Amino acid sequence: MAIICAHLSRPPRICPAVASRHLVLYLDRTVKPRLTRTPAARQAAKPRPRAEAPDALLERHPLDALFAPRSVALVGATDRRGSAGRLLYRNLTGGGFGGTVSCVNPSRTKLFGSACYPSIASIPHPVDLAVIATPAEAVPGIVASCAEAGVKSALVVSSGFRETGPEGRRLEDEIAEILHTGGLRLLGPNSLGIMSPRHKLNASLARGRALPGNVAF
């Protein structure tokens, strides 16, 4: 099927149900094609009432924990200026995110005016997404703790893995083994982070914030 339009101030509007059966050549604005809709095409063009979604379709997709979390734990949170943990907390809380953001740092009991937990397991509510910003050598143990605590997804912004040599490769392989057995979804390591503007989520190391739109990368 092909439609060719030329010398037009405005191209013709063609019903897809009809155009799918015709080759239309409209090369002169003085000649108008005559398209006759079949009864089936007229019926197909009528707006249909919106069907109610079955209960199964209302359930959250497994990847919603990563891209549309309801609760986030920031492991490696800190108020030290210039740190990844501070920037991540600012981004997570500064864009109108409606979920909960919990800080995890075994060296602190309070951060940014809120409770700070010593570990993922000590957070009293379920965690959808754990954002991990710690030294590379600590990451495998944290990922294992996330899997044991029932955390659904994790994001690792830490660097220092296979790009650094054999020791970094070993750490990355250890994380992969945990993921195979623990049922945890993970993005990273070495990740810039996640932005989901429609959900007002900015779990990234970016200095700016993306606007809602129709492009993802």
C-alpha cells in the first residue's frame, strides 16, 4: 500500500481502513479521489466505548519498582559537600517525588532532619528501589542485603568494577551471582542513574532535571 501526495496545500485525510485497500495517487489539487467507505470501514471508524481493565492489568509491572518506585532507600547517603550521596538525596527530594526516601548510613542516626538507618534491613517499611552510592568493595554485600530484605530493585551508581581490572571484575561477578539467586533487578554499576519525569523521580547524578515528554534514553 502506498499513498503519494504532491502539489497540495494540505494533504488529503484518508481513512486507514480504506487506504489499506487502495493505492492513491493525488498529484493535482484539482483532482480529488473518490473513496467510498465500506460498511465495515464505517463501523471501524466509530469510537468504541472504553473497556474496563481486568484486575490483572491493574497490577504493577515488575519494572515499576525500578522506574516508578513508591519507596526509595539511599544507601551511602551523606551530607558531605560534593559527594554523590548528597547530590542523590537532593535530586530525590527536590523534584516533588511523592514516595518515601530513606537514608542508610551506619555512621549516622539522622540526616537532613530525618532518621537515618544503619542498614537496609532496619528500614521499617518495604523498599521498592535501593540506590547504592558506596565504595565498590561494599556493593556486593549491600546487594545481598537488599535481596534478603525483599527489596525489589537496585541502582548502583558506584564505579570501580570491571573497568579497573581483575579485582573490579571479581566484584561485578559476585554481584551477578547474587542477582541470579536472589530475584533482585539491578541497574548498574557505573550508572548515571534514573530519571522518570512523569513520576517526578530523579535518582541520578545529573545536575539538571528532565521534563516530561515522549522520548526516553
